[in-house]
Amino acid sequence: MSVFGLALLFWLAAWAVNAALARSRWRDASGVRVVVPVLFGAAILGLWEGAVRGFGVSPVILPAPSSVAARFAGETGLLWEDFLQTVLKGALSGYAIGCGAAFLVAVLIDRSRFLTRGLLPVGNFVAALPIVGIAPILVSWFGFDWQSKAAVVVVMVFFPVLVNTVQGLAEASAMQKDLMRTYAASYLQTLLKLRLPAAMPFVFNGLKIATTLALIGAIVAEYFGSPTRGMGFRISTGVGRLDIELVWAEIAVAALTGSAVFGLVSLVERWVTFWHPSQRS
Amino acid sequence: MGPVVVAEGLDLTFRTNDGPVQALSDVSLSVAPGEFVSFIGPSGCGKTTFLRCVAALETPTGGRLSVNGMSADAARKARAYGYVFQAAGLYPWRTIGGNVRLPLEIMGFPRAEQDRRVKDVLELVELSGFEKKFPWQLSGGMQQRASIARALAFDADLLLMDEPFGALDEIVRDRLNEELLGLWGRTGKTMLFVTHSIPEAVYLSTKIVVMSPRPGRIAEVIESPLPRERPLDIRDSAAFLEIAHRVREGLRAGHAYEG
């Protein structure tokens, strides 16, 4: 019980420090902006650790963060193998193929009013398909290995990127297009110099949504058949073998990967669409 | 040299959901090289529509229109004119220099020539030193000057300007008017200039076309006797006030039709 009290005390102290920092005159300093969320996360982990130890929670229900961390450190080889299988082979290749194909198709169908209008409802329909429904089918089509996972990811990311890109390509104003007409610019020149740059904020919106979808798709697809490696495989078998610490270690990898990839895409977005009002500092 | 713009009995009817709207009716006009022609009139009088027809951004539904002796669309494809819109419309992902360079890139000027022209026209509109700034870092007046530089960059002999200073305050507007006159004097370009402002039209023009609405048509064409050299204080002279008075009368007469 005293362990939990200690954790509670740590949490309250962290809260007090954060509140003081947020009110202080350094609140906009870059250091403080990193320290506050880190301290917040540490306080939650501390409370979790204290609660698990203080109340003697069974590790099968909820393992302490320290034992998850110990398991993580002891299984880096296994975790890396799963990461390679699920993230680099399944999710990344599916993401690249799906987003690339969606972008190309958006540019190609953009000249047809019929196709752009018709695709939005179809896109919404496909986006509403439950992944647990299509994953088994794609696994039976493309086999157990990462190719079927990439296929699930392609299906999941294709329409959000397509719909956003089509919307973005319609973003250039009538006046900006008239300007290109007064220069007697070709279709390709107008596309490259006006419509694609103007579409970029929308394209990145789609790409950011797609990062999360890709990771979910690649992991969940492994529940429906996979070689004996991969994050989804490890999570589903780990739960069965009551190896909950390993499951949490995989979840930690997934969370870190998801945040890192989202951050990376946001960084590229900042670099490409620096001119957009939402990105100007 | 023949006239730059010739319109004969020009008609344009837009099809809208509320039925056809006649934007231009029987507009006939001839513009000689080096003239500065202003189009003035209330909203809906077709002054912008006429300019857009000359630019081949709209297609007339009747009458004849020639620009530089060819059809308006052929003239557009021959890059016969520079167009300045009501808003600067600079691309925010390009610097000021990059925006001015845009038409030069599209028209395939060699790189060294692009650099030279960008530098020259930015000097002409007094924006030297702002080449590397982005549009949103500049005031509205400076943005509009950059958009004029962009229209000047490829050195077309005809400049079409659609209320370019409409959104600017009086002081900035006076300055830009003076600069525009100077630019016209130095380059000898033919100018078609749409405006709402009587003093602006009288100060700038050699010819003032007064238009009236519903349907858009020419009510009166006034030739200005003012000299080409015009200091700002010419606006207090008797000759200036006399023309301004005639323009105002022309506008009033146009309105009297409506009843």
C-alpha cells in the first residue's frame, strides 16, 4: 500500500511542477515544451507501477511497466524480427504502394468529372468495410507471409489518400487557374506549377491518416494467418500463452513506431507546405 | 500600325440557373497602340467581362473581336497580353522573385534571361530587395506591385488590368497610379484598365469608356485632352475637373435608363 502512496505522491509532485511550469514565464521555451509532456508520461507510468505493486495486481491482468521494460530489453532480437516482418515488410510496402497508387489515380482521373464525382461515394463505402472482414480474404488470396499484410494495408490507405488528393487538386482558385490560362500554360505546366503545390496540404492530410491505418492494418491482418513472426502474430499468441509482458512490449513498439512515423510525415509536411497558413510560424 | 483591340457589336449572354443574363450588348470599340483606356461603370456593367473577352477568358456569343489583328484566343496563345487581376493572386509557395519568374518559366525563357528580367521588372515596380520574400510577408500594396511585375515580366505590348488597386487604400492607390503612369510613359504599352473610381480613370487615361448595366453596354466614350505627362496635382486643374464632370454625367445618364 505504501508503494502506491509513494507513487501517488510522485504523481502529485509531477502535477505541481507541470502546473508551475505552464504558468511560469518560461512556458514557451522549447525545453519546457519537451519537459512537460515527458513529465506527464513519467507520472502516469509511476502511478501505474505503484498501483500494480501496491495492490499486488496479477501480471496476467496488468504487468508493471518495469517488468515490461525488462522483458523489452531481454527480447530485442525477437522484437526486431517482428518489427521487420510487420512494419518494414507489411506496413511500409503497403503504405508506399497504396499511397503512390492513390496519388497517381487521383491525378489521372482528375480530368473526368464523372470519375471524381463517382469515386467519393465508392471511397466512403470501401473505407467503411471492416478490416476484420477483408483481411481473411486477402490472406487466402496472397498467402500467409507479408504480401497479404501489404495488400490489406493497400486497401486501407488507398481511398483516404485518393479522396484527399482529388479534393486537393480542386483547391486552386478560379483566378489562379485563369492566370495560367493567360500564360497559355499547358495542362502539365498548370498541374506541376499550380495544382499539385496547392493540393499538398490535402495530400499530407491523407498521408497522415494513412500512417495510422497502415500500422493497424498490418498488425490486425496477422491475426488471420501469418508465419511464426510478426507483431500481430506475437500479440495474439502471447495472449493465448499468458505471456502478457511480451504483448505489452509489442504494444510499446507499435506505439513508438506509430508516433515516430506520424512525426516524420508531419515533419515532411512542414517542409513541403511551409507556405500554408496552418504551418507558418 | 493597326488598332490593338477592335470590338464590333460584341454580345455575351451567360446561361445561369435563373435564365440567360446579358453581360455585354452591342459593344463596339477600337483601341490604338499606346493608348491608355479606362473602363468605368457600376457593378454589372460588363467592364470586367469585356476585359476577360479580350483576354479570351470568356467567349463572346455574338459580334467580332480581334486582338493584334487575330482572334482573342489566338492572341492569348501568342502571349500577346499581361493580365493583372483584382487580387494579387501570388502563389504563396513561391517567393516574390519566383512568382515573377512563373510566366517566364512557362514560356520557356532561358535561365539567364529569366534572372535578368526578374531583376529588371522588380526594379521597375520598386520591389528590388524583396525578391526572396514570400508574398504573405508583404503588404497588400507591395503584393499588387509584384503582380504587376509578373504581368510585365514577359514584355507583352498589351496590359489588361482589372481593378488592380480596388482593394487598396487611397494613399497607396495614388502612389501606384503615379507609378503606373510613369511605367506607361517609359514602355509605351497599350493599357486597358477597369476601375470604379472617376478620379483614377481621369488621371490615368487617354480614353475613358463609360459603361452602364443591364445589359452591359457602352454609354459614352470620352477622349481626354490632358497631356501624357501628368503630375498628381493635375487633378486640381480645370481641365481635369471638366472631364471628371463629363464622366459623372455619362454615368448618371446610363443609370437613368433603368427608371
